[in-house]
Amino acid sequence: MSAAATPERRHAFGRGQLGPVFVAFAGLLQAAAQRDGVRHLVFIARDGEFLRQVQQCWQAHGGEVEPPQLHYAYLSRRSTNLLRHARIDAAAVQHALAVRAGVATSTSLLRFLGIDVDALPDDLRTQLAAVEPGQLAAWAASGAFQRQLTLQRERLLSQLRRYLQTWGLPAAQDVAFVDIGWQGSIARTLQQALCAPGERLRLYQMGHWSETLPLPDTPARIEGLLGDWQRARSLREGAVYQLALVLEAVCREHAAPVIGYDGMDPVRPRFADATLDADSERENAAWRQPIREGILEAVAAAARRPQIGTPATWRRQAQGHLRSLAYFPDASARQAAMGLRHAEGHAAGWSAALIVSPLPSLWRSPRAWVAGLASPWRAGYLMATGGVLLAGLYALLEAGLLAAPPGWRTGLRDLARRFGRIA
């Protein structure tokens, strides 16, 4: 273990480098809730677990009178995805394939789309085992499967409607969801499936961003507190998204993801098999603990001080800090984060180090180097393998792609995958 990876150095990374990010988020969240008359903040599992801790810390050490009440909701893409798809057609399959983690099978794709495969009749499960992903849409068009899909969607719709009534949603206007980001797909799905005309869900996120912009229109009120493409498509606004998987690895609850619901009175979240992810989740939780402690120390210290400036000032200062950390992370930041792992709730047992190891050489092994661009923390990988020069070129490329048509980014990504044989 290098000196920079000791618990003390990880604590310093949390307090000094990530601390200002979470301080700004907590202050901006409090200001946004006051502005919008929000009295209840509902943090979405699993990334919302640490965000709620941060806000609790901010409230405990700050001077706000009657701050919003903080709650926790067991929602996920997988537990809501089924409401997005009345049919499992080619578009739905492509939506599932776009999330690259683990080896895709027809069964795993259906589970990601929210289908309770174990609840299907025996004959459909037997057929499904022999279906290749490329044949899934055609197979799912059968009347027998469509009937099961309709039944599961109707039940899920009833369960989610009952579950959200815990907080008076979707009608309540003094309630807002809180999540780390990025596209706001959960809120958009719930808005489309559950809201009557005139009802609009509210969601505050660290960042409202995506690999490809613009994001789809929605009546839901989604605001990225530290970065939002609706304010500007710039390196400054998008910097928080460049740190997305670092932030997720720090924030994500050490628990199994919710994959659906059981019952109606009450509705009970149903979780994935926790044993499949136990080792990587346990390692991630142990490594990040000093980082979290450092962040909370920074939040407590900031909350005790009088707040100077306006929310716009806090955001701009945080974005400047984020931009430096996102594109030019120094060695201490990279080493402090090197034990963090990225995992996906829909791909049981799959995880990846934030920066691929061992580091390949751009000049001696160009194909392996390009494959390494799949590292979850791409900027950290580029700084580690090419220093400020490569990181600066990456920032320039990102700025150009933000101004270019969306197809340019997709084309460049596909070219890199072909050249580097990125899975």
C-alpha cells in the first residue's frame, strides 16, 4: 500500500478534495428546498444513502429552523424499468444492452428491464433459456409472454402507487426526491406512469447530465444542483458527471439493490441476492470509510460557519473545484481512490476497479491502452498514463464533443471499442 493510500491519506482526500463538493451540495439542497417550499426530502436508494447522511450532518451542525424532514425510498432503475416498456421490443432490448456490465443474456436483459423472470410460467422460462439476446424481441412478441408482461406491469403500477403514497406522492407538492444523478430516469418513469395532468414530481440531483445530450423532455421538475445541461453544455457544468463513478462508489449503500416489490398492504421492497456482491461491496465499504469520515468532517465544519455569498456563488466555486478534480486529478487523489470499485445492481457479482491495473503504456501497448479507456474513472486513468498533456487533450476533446452533434460521441466511442476490443 502506498503512503497516499493509508486511511489517513484517504481521510485527507475526503475532507480536502471531495469535502468541498459535498458541502456545496448540502448548501444548495437546503437553499433549493427553501426556495421551492419543500418540507420532505426523499433520498433514493442506493446512492442516496450517504447523501442523506451528509444532509443530516449539515442540519445537525447548521442553524436552520425546522429543516426539511429526511426520508429514504427503495427505488431503482430495475424496480421501475418495467413501467417504461409496454412491450419488450427491439428498442427495449437496445436500452438494456446500452448498460455494459457483465455478460448479457436474454434472462439478464429481461431482469434489467424489470421482468420477474422467476414468476414466469415454467414453459416460458424453459424457452427463455435457449433464446439468444438478438432473438429476444421476436420471442417476447408472443401472446403468452405479453400476457405475463401486462400482468406484471399492472401489479407493479399498483404497488408503486401504494408505496409512494407513504409521502403523499405524486400529488404532494412539498415533497422532492434526491439522488446523485444522472439522467433522472427513475423520476421520468414515475412521472409518465403515475402522474395525472398537472402533477409534477420534483427531483434534486448532484448532476443532471448524460453521455449524450440533450436528455428527453419530461414534465418532471429535475434540477442538477452542481451540474445541469439545461444551464449550459460546458466543461464546468459537466465536471460533476466526469466524477460520476467516483462519487457513486463513495455514496452507494453497502446493501443489496431493490429489484421489485412484494405485497400490497404494506408494499415491501424485494432485494437481490446480497451474497453475490458481498466481497466487492465489503472491500469498497472498508476502503471508502475514511473518505466518508473526512467528507462528513468538512460538512460539519462548513455548516457551523456563516454562509457567505449566494447559491449561484457556491455552485460556481464548487464547479471550479470539480473541473480540476475531474480532468486533472493529482497522484494523491488517484491513489486515495484506487481501492474504490464500480458495481452495477443489475449485474450480480460484477465490479471493476475505478482505474484499470496494471497501467498499460500508450506507446508500447496502444491497443491495451485504448481498452483501458473503459476505466470507470477515465480522467484518473488518463492522468496516470499520460499526465497533464493527455488529460488536457481529453478536456479539449470533451469540450468539442459537447458542441458537436450527439452522433459524433457515439461514433468515437464505437471506434475506440473496435480498436481496443473493449467488451
